[in-house]
Amino acid sequence: MNVLVINAGSSSLKYQLLNVETREVYAKGNCERIGIDGAFIGHEEMGGEKQKLVCELPNHKVAAEHVFEILSKLDVKIDGIGHRVVQGAWRFPESKVVTDETLGWVREVAPLAPLHNYAEADVIDECRARLPEVGNVVVADSAFHMQIPEVAHRYALPRDVVDKFHIRKYGAHGTSHRYIWRATDHFTNHETHKLVSCHLGSGASLCAIQDGHDMDTTMGLTPLDGLIMGTRCGTIDPATVCYLEREGGYTADEVDTMMNKQSGLLAVSGVSSDSRDIEEKADAGDANCKLALEMFSYRAAQLICEMAQAMEGFDTMAFSAGIGENSATNRANIVRRLGWLGVKIDDEKNSVRSDEVRDITGEGSSVRVLVVPTDEEYMIALDVKDLLG
Ligand code: ADP
């Protein structure tokens, strides 16, 4: 079965056309700078060179039209389309086939993720119009976290407020964490029971997964909470927001932008949001970059313990996404802080680069430590196959 996976960001649209049985990727790409000057599509086909196609992309609908145009030149029939929806909230505790009703739900819950959900809903409209005979599936990033028990997902705010505004921990990266569980379970031959899944990219979150069930995660109502990220501050005292508005004269939107786009590793390092740049400058002696790396691993180790507490222990941890898969330094920094729990990695194994799942556990470690390359597109395609195949 050939599945087209679409992932609309606020100003981007990523796509991948793959065979769900063989995991062969026929084509993939990203429409970038949608609605901004200088838009282009980076497109790649199996065995081919990466191409840059410059075109006008005023909105996501037009971007989707271009994607269909490009893919129509391939000799690959699309059998189903999977859509990554950032926020599914209470409407999508699991993936669902798109109907008029379920598409309405994507827009209904959009105020919780306005930059993403409306864009993906427009793309779904375009897909249904363009290929009316092909089924579409919504795979919400929040779905997995809807399993989290109330003791962990409830916010200690007044009940009427929580109910009226649908406030709770929704989390994100759920599709990635679900994939990481699946790959870990397979790799360890079902020996993993209590996993702390560490998705560490420019957005970063942890998830406590016990025998495949989601017990807790570090992101909250929005993807701002939890770990320190590329440009996001992660958990801070919520009163900071009121203080900045009251005393600093900032508007709500300004504080929102500050916390999401101007904070995190970027703010602490003063150099970049990208861990590669920060590691390089830290090695050269830059004190702010060293501090950024220390703060990142400090918070990560602290929240790994929080996730372990949700399961009353852990037997495996898995590093994934851009930083988790590629940065031996960040992995070593985090595990060093967990030394008091008996967690150890093997330095030599940690320094190996590979696209495969690998075990980097050190001798005598109290838990198994893995590196698990994530594959959200494949997970989405699997859901499409389950629902439409
Ligand atoms: P997202 O999907 O959230 O945009 P990714 O999972 O692609 O993020 O991760 C991007 C981040 O991964 C980059 O910002 C960079 O910090 C980090 N990264 C990628 N490769 C390396 C590397 N070799 N060493 C250190 N960090 C890396």
C-alpha cells in the first residue's frame, strides 16, 4: 500500500510518499516559506538528487496543489493519505478516517494549535477535492497522550475553568513516542516494560511508556512546556507571564513569541538554537554555550526522573530525534547526571554514528540505554494502513 504522509507546519508542508509494507520512500520533500517571500520546495526522489523548486506558495492549499503536481509525474498510485494533525485534543484519542464530521473536529479544536490545525485542515480539503477516491486519515500528535491518567494530565486549576476551556496536558510528539516504543519493544525482544522515551529535536519532549501505555509526558496544554528546547523556554514559573505583562508592559502575544521563538538554547547561548553550533562554541570555550548545554542536560535528567516516577521505575531509556540520535555529547551529559541512579553508557558505543537502533548501555548499568531513530511518517502510514488498508 502506497501512502502519502502530509505534515503541515505554520509556514511549511512536509510530504513523503512511501510503501508501507517495504518502507521504501518513493519521494519526499518540504514546501518552505509558505506565505512568505522566497518560497520554494525541496524535493527528493529515491536514488535521485535533491532539487530546489522555486515557486509562489501563498498558502497551504497552493502548496498541496504543487505537491500533487510533482507526485503525479511519478509512476506511483497513492492508496491512502495520512495527515499529521498537531492538536487532536479530546476529539482524537486515536487516529480516525476523514469524514465531513471528523474534518470539522480538526477545525473545532484548532484554537489550541491555531498555526497548525487550520493549515492541515485546508490541506485535507485539497486532498479530498483532488483525489476523491482516496481515503484520508487524521493522525493527531496528541492522541497517544490522551491515555495519560487524570492524576497526571489534570491541571490544578478551578474545575469550571478547566472544563470550559478544555485545559489539560495534551502533549505532542505522540506519534514519535509511539514509534519509539514500537521500535524499542521490537529491538529488546519485548523485554522493555518501563520506557522513558526521549524525543530531543529542536522541539523536545519525554514520555513515560509502560507496556505500551502512555503514563505521562513533559509537554502540556501546548508544546511549550517541559524541556529546554531550541527556541522555547520549557517549564518556567507561570507567574513570570503575568509579571512580564504587568511590570514589563508586554502584551500576551509578545510574551508568547518571546517564550516560543526567542528563548531556550538560543537565548542562553546567545549564539544559536542549533545544538551543533552550541557544541562547537562550547568546545572553543564559550561560557554561555557551556551553560546552555549544562542547562539542557540538567533539565532533561530532572524530567527523566519525573517520567520514571510516573511508572515507579524504568528499565529502558531511548534517545531519539535530531539531538538524541546525533549528539553523543548531549547523550553523555544527560546520562552523567543520572549516574547516581546507576545509569551508565559505553563511551565507545555512544560515539558510533548509525541510522539503526543501537544499544549504548555501559557495563553494569541499572537501565538499558538505546538510540532509536524515530520515523513518524512510517507510524502515520501504518495507521493509514490499519484504517484503510
Ligand atoms: P525538529 O523536527 O523538531 O525540527 P529535529 O529532530 O530535526 O528537529 O532536530 C533538529 C536539531 O537536531 C537541530 O536543531 C540540532 O540541534 C540537532 N542536531 C542534528 N544533528 C546534530 C548533530 N550531529 N549534533 C548535534 N545536534 C544535532
